[in-house]
Amino acid sequence: MELPVEISFPTQQWLEFLPDPVLIVDHDGRVVLVNSKTLELFGYDRAELLLQPVELLIPEHLRGHHAMHVQNYFRNPHARTMESRLDLQGRRKDGSEFPVEISLSPIETSGRMFACLIVRDVTERRRTEAAMREREARLNLIFNSTSDMLMLFEVRPDGSVITEALNHAFITNSARLGADVTPSIGKDFAELYLATGLPADEIETRRGLYRRVLNERQTLVYHAPLMGARGAAEISVSPVVNDDGSCTHVLCSARIET
């Protein structure tokens, strides 16, 4: 079977300018055009893919219902990205599989409908996301394992300070003093300190202190009386420097002095 004349040579040249792997598939799910990026990604020669079912490029255990999905798409063709929750996989000529993201768009020419598939290898993105989740889980474990009371604040350019996270020790100790601090998460830090009984003027003093720490990027240590209880706490306020060198948060650590 020959390729449709209306989408042959001119379209092939256009596809080669695109940075992503692209396939053109007909109503029967056969590959009628591919660009070089597709060949590089899947490891096939052009002649091995043309007029072959697109199922050749997906794992065998997913091929059973794919023809039905193709038919359903051509019944209602429209531009869309295939849902990430489907955990889409591609299969190379050597049998290796890898995660992909696929965007679909209909193409109509000379009264015939085709589907344009843009394929992206998301292996590195998935690896990065998994590493970030692992890092966040590890940091969360450390954050909630210490006996020190920890508070993470976001200091915004407009001067507002938002309570982003409180660790288990802070929440537990506040509850012992009769303060429910969890509703203050995600709100201006004044609500947190008002819940613990801190005077309004002291709250504004701390707002300025947090901005100073952020700007100077130096840790400050001071002592403050425990609100609603006897004793004092040693409080350190440290800037949190991001991987890109920016600094938008401060971490407060309070340790009860004995």
C-alpha cells in the first residue's frame, strides 16, 4: 500500500523541523508519516514503521484494546493530551519500555482524517519527580522527628509572612498550652502567634526580624519567654536558600530552656 499523496513529501519536510517525535496515523491506526526524532526515540528505520500499526510502539500487554481507542478517537477527533493517570508507555525496537506523554490532534486533508501524535519521553521528568518526592518525604521525617519546635515561614515581597509548615513538636507543645495552631497554616503568621498569645507589637517585631534574616541571610538567635507557661525558649531564625540561590523562606527553631 502506498502513502497518501496529499500528506507525503511536503509534510515530511515540515515534520523534520519539529523538535519532538511526531507520527501521522490514519483511520485504521497505521503509521503514514514519521519524523527523524521518532526514529531516534524508538530505534526503527523509517521503512520498518511506515504503514505498520501504531501498536508496534506500545508494550504488548497494552495492545489489546488500543485498536478500539483509535476507533473511538476518530469518532470524535479533537486536540487533547492523553491523561497522565493512564501511565502511558512506549516500546522501542529492542523491547525496552519508557514513560511517555502523548498529545493528539486531528488533521483533515482532501476529505480524509488523520491523527497527529506528538510523543515526549518523560523518563527524566519522572526520575526527577520521584527524587523530589523521596527528598520531601525524608525532609518531612526529619522535620517531624526532632524535639525542637519548628516553624517554616514564607516571606513574600509585599512583606507578608505566611505560615507554611509547623512540625509535630510545635503543634503538640502548643496544644498543651491550650492553643490550636493548625488552622493558621497557610495564613499570615500573625494568626499563629495570636493563637499562642503573643502581643501584637511583638508580632510586628518578629515580622521585621524575619525580613532582616531573609535579606542578610544570616541566622539570628534570641531568647523569649514561653507564652502561657513558665520558662523561656532559645529561638533561632535561619534563612532557607533554594537550589537556585534565591531565598524566600525562614526556618524558626524554638528549644525550651531548662
